[in-house]
Amino acid sequence: MNTVFVFGSNLAGRHGAGAARDARLEWEAKTGVGVGRTGWAYAIPTKDEKVRTLPLERIKPYVEEFMRYATEHPELKFLVTRIGCGLAGYVDAQIAPMFASAPQNCDLPQEWRMQ
């Protein structure tokens, strides 16, 4: 396997709903880890430890950290979900620009390609 599932998480690493649940059940995301790679999943926090939505300026550094990781691992393909656009409540136009300089090995959501 060389595909990594990229999902929105919370800093407590409670992967109980949405794409985070899929990451835990299907991609080996580890409960209790809310940032970075575990198994074949990569968590980008969009919520805090108490599962409150993070402000965009707090999400952006986590996105930048992910992009560095993706750039350093050209052998992997990153399947990026619409992080922040579900349970966190943001819209595509708010999150997509953070991924504008994503490396070629990132498969971004179709909705973000139109932004």
C-alpha cells in the first residue's frame, strides 16, 4: 500500500465520526493521536481537545506541516478529504486555499480544484 488517507481530526485523537471514523476503521489511524501519521492515515486537526472547532489560523500550521510531510514522501500518494468542511463547519472556499501549493502526490477533493 502506498496511499495515505488525510482527514480532519481533533487534538484528542477521538476518531468517532465522519472521515476520522473511516480513518480509524479502514486506514489504521490510532485513537489518541490527533496530529500526523499513524497507520495509513494522516490527521490534520480542525478541532481542539474538547472537540470545539479550531480557528482557521490554528488549522493552517497543521496543513503546512502536512504539506512538508507530503513533499518529503514523494513515494506516497495522499488522498486528502475535505478536512474542516464537515463536522468543523467550514466551507471549501475557506480551507481549499491552504492547500493551493500542495505537491503533486496529493489528490485533492474535486470541490477544492474549482476554488
